[in-house]
Amino acid sequence: EAGVTQFPSHSVIEKGQTVTLRCDPISGHDNLYWYRRVMGKEIKFLLHFVKESKQDESGMPNNRFLAERTGGTYSTLKVQPAELEDSGVYFCASSQGRGPYEQYFGPGTRLTVT
Amino acid sequence: AQSVTQLGSHVSVSEGALVLLRCNYSSSVPPYLFWYVQYPNQGLQLLLKYTSAATLVKGINGFEAEFKKSETSFHLTKPSAHMSDAAEYFCAVTDTGRRALTFGSGTRLQVQP
């Protein structure tokens, strides 16, 4: 069974540019999460999809971040325009069911904004 | 709001020595608690989880953790460290109301030969 995959693994962009991160969850997992770790800080929750619907987006930092989940499958996280403070590692995770089930994490996308 | 405190951003032990990584949480409701590990260039992997069953939880790779409600702690232990245990470890909490994990700041474990 394939795990959670993320693309790209690394991205370096200039301030003001746009970047789109992609996450493919484990097949059959209805729940998809985005997290971010800024250097030196803890991993912080961004948002949670159940199928194609946003269940909880309380962690989204501002309206420069837009997350979508097409057809309840893969998800994209767009940052437009990127700022220096957006640099960090963006993790995607997925889980099945409605209980406190294990979240399976992808390897992350390291975003550097210069 | 929930919070998780991991004491010690870096812990160094000798190979064969006891590993003890500390985690304290604050939660107003009975929590679900997790320990994750991140090896270099990999995603987070679940080591173990507490979901209100047995207070002593055994995980993968010989790790275990004990839930102590009176101390609001969920420390991670392993009797004998291996070189392959060198990684960053994260304690996380959630409750029945939300799915989002709240993480501690992580503890990087170094194992000396």
C-alpha cells in the first residue's frame, strides 16, 4: 500500500511568487490534514478535510493560503503571494474513520521563500 | 486550548542506556496522546498512542509510554538505546472534539557509541 506522497519535496521561490504544494493521501482515507513546521518551532495544524469538505480550517494563517481537495482525493495548498515567514516544512497526513485514528504523514515539502 | 510541553530539545544517551523523553500535556478533557518519530528525510511515523485503554502503552521498536493523569504526563521510554533510535521525537495530543493534533516542540535524540 502506497503511503502519503507529497510534491515537490523542495521548493525555493522568491517573495511575492506563488507556490502550489500537492498531497496524495492513502487510498480510501477520507480525512486529510495539512500541518506546517516553521524552523525552530513546533508542528502546527493548518486544516482538515473530510472528503472534499473543509472540516476545520482554524489553523490557516491568513487568506494568502488556499487549500483544495478535488473530488475528495488529492489536495493542493497554494500560497499566493508568498512571504518570507511562509518558509518551513509543510506536512500532509491522512487517516480513515471517525475516531482518533492514526494519522499517516507524508515526507513533507520544504518551502524556502527568499 | 490544548498544549504539549516536551522538556529538553536535545537528549543524548549512550548506546545501551535508558531512553527517557518527557511529555506533559494540558487538556480540559481526557485526551488522546501520541508519540511520533521522524527519521532524517522521512515523514512522521507513529510510535504509539494512548486512547483511554491501558495506561501503559507499548509501541514499535521497543518503546513504551505511561499515561499518568495525576501528573498530566506521557513520557516515552526505551530500556536500551540503539544507534538506529537517533531521530526527532514528537509528543502530540488531541481530544474527542477535534481531529487536529497539537504537537510539542520535539526532542532530538542522539545516541553515542
